Amino acid sequence: FVLVVLLLSMSAYVFWMVYSPEDAFWIALSVLVVTCPCALSLATPVAITQAVTTLSLKGLLITRADALEKLSKIQKIVFDKTGTLTKGEYEIIETTSFAGFSKQDCLNIAANLQDKSSHPIASAFKQYLINKVNLSNWENIPSQGLQAKIDDNEYKIGHATFCKLNGCELNSLELENETTENNAQLLYLTKNSHLIAKFQLDDQIESSAFEFVNKQNKKLPSLSLHILSGDPSTQVSSVAKQLGIADIHNPLNAQQKLDWVTSQSEPCMMIGDGVNDAAVLAGASVSVAMSQGADLAKQQADSVLIRNDLSVLIDAILLSKKTNKIIKQNVIWALMYNSMAVPLAFMGWVTPWMAAIGMSLSSIIVVLNALRLRKV
């Protein structure tokens, strides 16, 4: 565009030097001023800046430059469960001990194992840490559990399949479901693969999750909702049922989540918060990390939800679609203005001061149009 403008200005100068030398300079100057590419160059960035500002005020911080554009193309929204659809504020509602261990001893051992973990479940145990013990070979197995050695004895806390229970006093159905009638999640504590405790944990659904689903049904019914969770219990299906989400996949590890998202033909938005979500957040078309989530998840995500209000994501998609429309309007206006102004200036019908006013007005119109993005 700039090259064409310079050539036009030079052409105008040469032309008028032949026919009216005294007018050649100011006409060439008018062509330069009236076609100053302010409106065209402002068309996109001013709209994007306003949209990003609006979303940040509503609680969504965009951290990748192209995330806003990709939002308008989203066809599927995918959730992790813990810490996104649920509050991630676990509490132990019942402890059952076995093999002669007391509840307090089991809680203290579990708290020691969970002390290094950043998973939301760990917060439920840390208050029971009374006597700190030396752990060796501590390891976090994503979506499965934790393991470590205490005095050469191997302790594990996690799901039944991970703990490989022996001498179990629980029926096979309870082990298979890993949940209770009240939909509490079950975790098992073992010593050398022998069951010593069972914990029932509860995690409430975020109120904003219900608001999100209601707004999605009203505003963007064409979007499909999905849950990818590492939790093997039926609590996942319970949460999905309450929210009206039909498609759930569990238990999945980090690689399986990534494989599922990348295998989809439609663009997906992934919402997660844990370390095991980092890979899928990086691989999704658009990703959102929760502000209270792991640092690694926030680093890999395209945006961060700084308030616990999932319904903002619907606003973000709607605003992205509106931003694209505003950008197109701005570009069309800038091109129309220049296509009309250049011939008039070339013919000497526009003086430099008139060209300056016209150029300024065209830029102001672009900015005012972009300001309409202050509202979703």
C-alpha cells in the first residue's frame, strides 16, 4: 500500500509539473497526506486491543496474540473436571482404617505423601500433617496417585488400580466404581500393597459451571461440550449428568487427553488447571488455564481465567466473532475512503489541509467503531 501511494504521489508531481508547475508540489503533498495509512493500519490492532481489554475486565486474560482470532472458530469446548467444573476444594468426609492402623496414623501418613503435591486433592490432607517423616523415592504418577518409601516400606495413595490392593476388605463393585452412593471420590492408602485406609473426599461443582452451560445453550447451542478427566471414579459421570454434558472420557492420562484433542477435526477449546493438563493445553486450538491452577498449565495456555466465572468463556467467543466483523468493517471503510480520496487529491480538488482533516476523520471513525467492542 505504501509503495503504491509513493508511486501515485510521484506520478501526480510529474504530471502537474508538466501542466501546472506551481501546483505540482501541493497536489503531490495532498496525495501523500490524504492516503496516510492510519485508518488501514489501525483497522485490526485497535479492534484487537479493545477486545482484549474488554475480556481482561471481565476476567479472561489473553496471553497469546492469535488466541482471540481462533476463539471465533471454536466448535468444541473440552473440560478437565477437578478445579474447573468443580471447585477443586476437596474435603475428607470419612476415613476408614484397616489392618490395625488408627485413623490418625493413616491421615498422618497420607498427609506426608501429599505434602509435596500441588494437586487440589493434596489440600484436603495437609491439615492432618502432625508428625513429619522422611520420604524417599517420592513420585507423583499423573492421574493415578503418589508413592514413596518410609523406613523401607512402600506406601501408595491413589486409585485402586494404582495401589494394587492385597488383603482388601472391600467388595469388587466398590473397587470398580471407586465412588460411594453420595458420589464422594474414594482414595486408598496402602503399605506394601496391603490396604490400610480408605478416604472419602467431596468436591462441589462450581456454581459458574451451571451458568456457563445455561448461557451456552442460549447463546451458542451449536457448540458441543466434553469432559476429559484423569479421575477413574463415577464422580465424573455424576458431575456431567448434573451439568447436562453427555460426552465424557475417563480415566485419561496426559498423553491420552492430548491424543483425543488433536484427533478432532473441529477446533477445540481446552480448559484445565493441573500439571497433567499442560500438554493438552499446549496442543489445543485455544486453551484456558484457571488462575488457581499449576504454573506450568498457565504457561502453556493461550489465556488465563483470573476469576472463577466460566460463563466469561461464552462472552469471549461471542466477542471474538464480533471483533472479526469490526475488523472487516474497518478495513472496508479504510479501502473505500482511500479509493475515493486518491482520485480527488490527484486531480487537485483536495488541498493539503483538507487532506489532513479527511485522514484524521477516517482514523477517528475506525477507532470509534472499535470502541463498540467495549460491550459483548
